[in-house]
Amino acid sequence: MEKHLVLVGGGHAHMVTLANLHDFIEKGHQVTVIGPSPYHYYSGMGPGMLGKMYAPEDIRFATRYVVEKQGAAFILGKVVRVDPEAKTVILESGEAVSYDVISFNTGSYVPRSIVNDGEKDVFSVKPIENLMDAQSRILELVPRKKITISIIGGGPSAAEIAGNVWRLTRDHGPNTPKIQIFAGKKFLSHVPNTMQSKVAISLKKRGIKILEKDYVKDIKTGQITLESGQRYDTDFIFLALGVKPSPIFKKSNLPTGPDNGLRVNKYLQCTAYPEIFGGGDCIYFEDRPLDKVGVYAVRQNPVLYRNLMASLEETVLQPFDPGGDYLLIFNMGDDTGILRKKRLVFGGRLAFLIKDHIDRKFIRKFQAMEQT
Ligand SMILES: Cc1cc2nc3c(=O)[nH]c(=O)nc-3n(C[C@H](O)[C@H](O)[C@H](O)COP(=O)(O)OP(=O)(O)OC[C@H]3O[C@@H](n4cnc5c(N)ncnc54)[C@H](O)[C@@H]3O)c2cc1C
């Protein structure tokens, strides 16, 4: 019997499913993909795009084109709510789309609760598309005067953004901006000390300041206030605070984890509604809470593809095994990287080349579908 599969978001965890939509269609099912952009941007290469190491076309996948080419439907829009009893999702436009089986890969967002409404020149690092607007605005401001660029956040994305905004602006002579990271109480507190110190040294030797005094309490245009009350002037702000899963699930009263991510079992299946699946940053994997890194979304790909098919065809589901430790490499923006795998940590050109090779291979594999 023909069933309707709906994919919400064409992120990292849906790539294999997107590449194989024709399989679902050949089996007589209808498929609809809903997303706010015709493209999906690969976050691993986002900071490099900010620094002009990569062009936007190098790091994106033409979701809409690939979906429609395989005979599936693409709806340009954003899902805001799910009605699991009626098996329907509601879009921002008010449109309702019904499903038999659905999968969410809607990612995460950077909370903006410390930003006053209507503030200018404050850019979140997600969605990755924001980095293109940030780049244009910085290149507009830099020739006018020596600006200060502030990055709020003390995690890996703050480190990569700082290094790559340095790359973007380094050739502006006396107007080369001042770059500062507001890292809360401790910069890179979740990575091993050896990696943390290599990253800090790499940034500091290029004049990038790392402030580890206090958390930021409030942001107004041109001003950052810490919890202590201390104020800092700035011209431009990147928000690289810890991400939170998409808010859809909490709003829809679906089971969620403590982070409000969709609570899923070992089959990446919602714990209350077996026809709802999810992957990537938007889920809470109840067996073992996972870091919000693309690595897990990528590892979930084949399992999600297989389980969506199994759910439509009423066959056996496959459990997801998150696997062991993952390789972490930062693109420092100066053609070097800093790599960590288990207890091994090293920095330099080779670390960057490994990251560049892995990232290009990943995106090219999916971009190849645009040519066939
Ligand atoms: C600057 C930066 C650099 C990073 N670098 C790395 C790295 O090198 N390696 C690594 O492992 N991780 C990295 N990460 C973490 C990584 O971005 C995330 O873990 C990864 O993007 C998660 O993938 P995802 O598919 O869940 O979400 P996303 O990549 O965010 O994809 C979500 C998709 O859903 C769509 N969407 C969102 N909301 C809706 C909605 N309401 N309705 C419909 N569609 C929607 C979006 O348009 C998007 O296409 C980085 C993060 C940042 C911010």
C-alpha cells in the first residue's frame, strides 16, 4: 500500500536517505521533503567559508534539486509544530502536511536570550548561511575603520570562527580588526588540556584575545556586558554559544530529553509514536546522550535510511550504535589544524589537510548526485 514519507530538514543525518529517495518511490511510496532553503550547507566547512578558504558552492548540497530529480516533492518552508495524533505537521505558512512515517533532522539553534531585540551586527553561527551575511558585513565595515569583532562562546565553533575571521581580515593593514573571544569562565572546557592549550596558543600568537573572566549577560548594539557588570565596546558580534535542539518537539508535547531534543530509542524512533524518527542535533538519544557534533548525524545516516524503509514496509528495524570516540579537528584559519583522536593530539598543516580531505570527500559524495 502506498504510504507518505515526510522528511523535515535536509541536514547531515538525512543525506543517505535523500540520496536514495528513488528507492522509496520505486516501492510505490510518496515522499515529501520540507526545508527552509533549497540548499543544505555543511557546517564542518562553514568557518572555512567565512575565511574565504571555500566558496559557498563548495560546501553546499542542492537539496531541492536532488529531491525533485528523483520524483519526490520539496516544500520550501519551516515546520513549527507536529500533531502526532492527526499525523500532521504544520508549517510557518499555516500549511498542514500529513504523513504515515516522518523523520526530523532539523538541527539546533544558537539561543539569543542575551541579545536585546533589534540589535545590529549580531550574527549567530547557525544556520551556517548566516556566515555568508556576516562575511559581507565585515568586509563592508573593515575598510572604513579599525573595528572590534567579538565572539561570544568558549567552544569549538568560537575557536574556529575566531581563527577564520582573522583569515578573512588579516590583510587590512592599520584597519586589521581587533578580535576577542568571550569564553565564559574557561575556554574549551570540554576538550583535553593539551588540545585546549594548542588552540589558545595558535589564536593568541595572531593577536586574538581570549577572555575567561565571566559570562556575557547582555548584548546591545556596540556593547557587551558581563555578569560582573563590566562593559566592552564592540562593532561586530558572533554568537557561538552552545546550541539547543530545534524547539518543535517541546511545542508539540512530544517526549523530549532534558535538552528538549526529540527523545528517541535505539532505533532513532520517538519513544511514544513509532512512526516518528529523528537524527542529528535535534534528538535526545535516550540510551546515551550524544554530543552535538556532525559526526553522530553522519553515523546515523544509514540507520535512519534503513529504518524509514523498514517502517514503511513493515520490516525489522536496525539499532543505532553511536560507536566509540570520534576524530576532532579544528580548522584554525591559518592553513593549520589541531587534531584529537583518543589520547593523540597534534597541530599543524597535516592536521588541516586531513580535515580538508575528509570534509571535501563527504560533501563531494553528495554533490555528485547533482550531476547524475
Ligand atoms: C561553526 C560550526 C562549525 C562546526 N564544525 C563541525 C565539525 O567540523 N565537525 C562536526 O562534527 N561538527 C561540527 N559542528 C557541529 C555541527 O554543525 C552539528 O552537529 C551538525 O550540523 C548537526 O547536523 P544536523 O543535520 O543535525 O543539523 P543541521 O546541519 O543544522 O541541519 C538541519 C537542517 O534542518 C533544516 N531545518 C531547521 N529547522 C527546520 C524546520 N523548522 N523545518 C524544516 N527544516 C528545518 C535546516 O535548514 C538544515 O538544513 C559545527 C557547528 C558550527 C556552528
